[in-house]
Amino acid sequence: MSRNAKYLEAAEWIRQRIRSGQLRPGDRVESENQLSAVFGLSRQTARHALEVLVEQGLLQRVKGSGTYVREGLGADPARGELSHTVTIVSTYVDSYIFPRILQSMIRVLEEAGFGVKVMLTNNQLETERRLLLRFLEEGSRDPLIVEPVMSGLPNPNLSCYREIWDRGIPVLFFHSYYPELPIPHISMNDVEAGKLAARYLIEQGHRQIGGVFKRDDGQGIRRYQGFLEAVCQAGLPIREDRICWYDTRELKDGLEKNPWILERLSECSACVCYNDQAGHILTGICRQAGIRIPEDLSIVSFDNSELAKLNAVPLTSVAHPMEKLGERAARTMLRMIRGSREAATFEFVPEMEIRSSVFPFSNSNQ
């Protein structure tokens, strides 16, 4: 039997005794040495079995005393015990940032002994609604880690999240959030990210700066907010006619087919793009029109993905903390499952990767 299977067997033995009531809150469980003797484990493997149950919130360690069934476990029988499967709801799984977020999230949860189920909404409100209603109808007790759908627009599904939360089920948003709900989230600080991108262009001498932003995701709204703050702080005029807005449907239909993008950016020397995908599309549009990047138009985007590196002109991009975000979300969920009441929301401070898509703009060229 592999080490993995051995520690899982020992952990499940303790878990079943807790479920059956053989072990009660406050009872001391076997020590590492005792587990080693019962299951023929090394002390390291026995320790890992106990650590898994501590991570799941079933056990708690008392320094110098031992390991005990956590006090308060099962204190609210009307709500029922949480499932040992965490459901992750993501908009996509094949976009350029989500595989890395999800992989790190799943790894941490599985190492802690949890099963993981991934469901997709394809950024559709009706799909999100069906998933949530089924979750409620089936009385699921799975903790939920969710990427919101179209978080920049009004959402008819917020009542479903409120009901799940009221049932005592931990819910955590990742990548974005619904500001109307008091549910914690793990994301990048998108306002600061937008500010960072615009400030960099301003520092490089650009004064005529446009933007391409996504209007149906909260990240797009907040990045635009940061963009505006940087422009105002620099004493530059706000020019809404230089901002291009698009949504999920327009992106699928082919953003490059829209002639108004170049029309709106015609007087600009630089542009902030919602993400690397938008920056990549804008690069192609400009090349078709004979506009040089960065000599005629400088571009800063977001995510610092492989697409930024492989773009015809490598993009200067605000880095998205993909793996770190996934890991942080998983560890935060584990703490929530254990009943932690510490502040769970966390926003990563943005950092920028400088490449060749920005050209310094001298005063003589203004």
C-alpha cells in the first residue's frame, strides 16, 4: 500500500469514529506513535494523517497535550455537517489564466484530504442560476469557491448565494466578487492595477491615453476606476470618447471586426487594455492598419500571461497572481471550513512586467 493510501486510511478511521459519535468533541485521539503502531506507518505519515484532519477542522492540536476532536463540532445539527468535497464554480477552464488558478487550488484542497468538483458557467447568468438552484434543491453541503458571472452587471442570482450562506455553508469568491454580498473574496486589487498601468504610461511621457475595457466584468469596471484616478491625479483631462467598451458577446463575435476601436484611439499615443487578450487583438488591428506598436501606439495590458510574452510585440503587462491566488483561495476556504472568523478577503498588490510595447513619449512630440 502506498504512503498516500496509508495516511488516508488512518485519517478516514478517525473521521468515521467522529461521525458515528464514538469520538466526541473534546476527546483526545491517538498520538502519532499510537497511529504508527495500529497502521504500521512511519511517524511522518501518521503526523500527516492528523494534519489533514486538523486542516479539515475536525481536530485541533493542544501544545504539550495532544490532538483532540474540535470543540463545537456538530453543535448545530439542524444545519448538518459540511461535505468533504469542495465545489469550485468557474466561468471557464480553458482561458489562459484559469488552468493555473484551478490547478493550484485543487492541489491544496486535495493535499488537505478534500475531494474537488469543478463546474462551469461559461460566464452565463442562467447557467449560474441553474447550478445554484440545483445546489439548494439537493441540500448540498459542499463548501463553494466561486468565480462570479458578469460581476459588473446586476445579477438576479444573489438571493441564491444569500440562502446558501445563511445555511452555514462557506462561500468564497475568487478573481472577482459581487459587491452587494458580504461574502469574502480573493482577487487582485484591480483598482490599484488600473492605476498602476495608467501611471506607467504617464511616467513615460504619454498624455493622450485611451482605454479598451470590458464592461460586464467587475474587473473591467475597477481597472477603469483606477485608470481614471491616475488620470485625474496627473491633472489630465478625462476623455470618455477615447474609451472603448466591449462585453463577452462582442469578444466571442470578434472584437477585431469593430471599426470604432481605431476611431476612438486615433488621437492617442498610448492605450490601457483590459487584459492580454484585448492587447493582443488591438496589436493585430493596428498592424492591419499600418499603425506601429509601440512607436505610434503604446500598449499596457493585464495578466502577464503567455499571450503577453508571445504577442507580436511583447506586452508590458500588470501581472496576475494566478497560482498564488488559487493557493490563497484554497487555504482560505480550509480556514472557513474550520470555522475561522478572521477576515477572509484578500487582494493581491499588483506588479508590472515591463516589455517592449511602450515607447517613451517626449514633450517635443506632444
